[in-house]
Amino acid sequence: MGRVEAVLSGARAAGRPSLVSYVTGGVRADWTSLLAAMIDAGADAVEVGLPFSDPMLDGPVIQQASATAIGRGANTTTILAELRRARPRAGQDGEVPLIAMSYANHAYGRGITRYCEELAEAGFSGTIIPDLPAGEAGEYLSAAARAGLDATLMVTPATPPGQMRAIARRTRGFLYVMSVMATTGSTNEHDDERRWALAARALDAGSQDASEKTVREKKDSLRPVLIGFGIDTPARAAAAVRHADGVIVASALMRRVLDGAAGADVARAVGGLRAAIDAAR
């Protein structure tokens, strides 16, 4: 079991919902301080976005953050170097895990084995490539496993049940539920019930034999299920964790960063999310 999975599974076993926050690498000169502030405020893990010029799944906020980072000269090499300097003891027991979020162009352009090795050397514990179909992910999953990374796969509202079960078995770290067929940051209160139903379906997806398991046992058999896309307020995060093991919050936090929020302000936002999801359980 990798570090991401160990941390999030441990939280689930303790009855505590998981919170994964997000920062775009290189978005500001102090981006590693923002990462630290999120951790101090209660994030269980942090996604670090490696900026890309054509982020197809990202909405306006993350697109702007990527463009800002690229405009500052940030790229995968510089971000990994900055992270190594900021976290010289990365990967130690008890440390909050980092998850690299990047597109297939970055990973395969560097060579998938080299890419995974470089992430691990920089202190990452997990990796997500959102535009890589699960059916084509064999080489990537193997390279990530060799490097000691949890490679997390995603499901969407359009994922057929059989495929969802297959993805739930192959993912590592957690199962990422993309709760709407839209870009990051998209919100619509009328979609909430549908997204919570999707989370419940994902929780059931990893059962080896549903006829022999209770719902609780089925949930225990899975890697944690976390909901992302459109989780933009403490109230929506609280509603989500009544149906899943945790939430991923990205655009709502990056909007604050782009607006110039100080690290303390970002920490307060993460702390508000932490308090809301803890109270929901």
C-alpha cells in the first residue's frame, strides 16, 4: 500500500473524511508556502498541478493559474526542483502526501518511466493523469508502481457500471469521482443529488461479490472514494462526505490564490473546509 492510500484509508478507518486540496505549481513565487499552509490547516493530501498550455479538463480558474505559472517560467523541471528545496525530507512517515496532477503530454513527453521516477525523487507519493483512458494506462500504472507512486484513476457520470468496477480495482491511492461531465470549478446546485448518487455507485463498484457483502463491507473493501469537480464551498463539501470518503477542492482555493490571498487566508479557507466535513460526520 502506497503513502496516499495509507493516509486516506487510515482516515476512513478512523471515521474521518479526507480533504485533498490543490495548488498549481509555480503559480506564485510563494507557491510552496501555500502548499505548507494548506497542510497546516488540515489537508490530508495536496495535489500539485503541473501547468500545461492546453488543460482540457480544467475550467477558467485552473486554466488561468496554469497560464500564470507558465508566464512566470514554471515548468515540470523547475517545479520539481523547487519542491525538492522546500521539502528536503519529503516522503517521511507522518508527512502529508503530495499528488502530481498533470496531463499525458507531460508524462509521455518525458518518458513515462523517467516521469514517475522524477516525481518520486521530488517527494511525490501519488500521480493523476486525467486525460489518460484507464484502458490505455497499463504502462503508466506499472511505471508508477515501480517508482512507489499511487496512480489514481478517475470515473465520470458516463462511466458504465462494469467499467467503473474495473477502474475501482485498478486504481491506487483512491478512486477519483469526477462528479459532473464538465470542467473543474463547474457548479450547479441542481446537480448535487446526481453527483452524490454517483459517489454511492462508486463506493459499490469494487465489491467482489455483492451477494455476500453488506453495504458496509463493500465500502470497506474499496480504496477510498473521493469526489472532485464542483466542490466549491464548505456546505457542498459537507454534503459530499455524507456519500463518499472525502473531497478534492481545487478551483475554489486557486481563485483565492489568483486574487492575491495571503497564505494565512488560504489556510483559513482550507480550515473552513476541514471543519465543515468533520462536522458532517
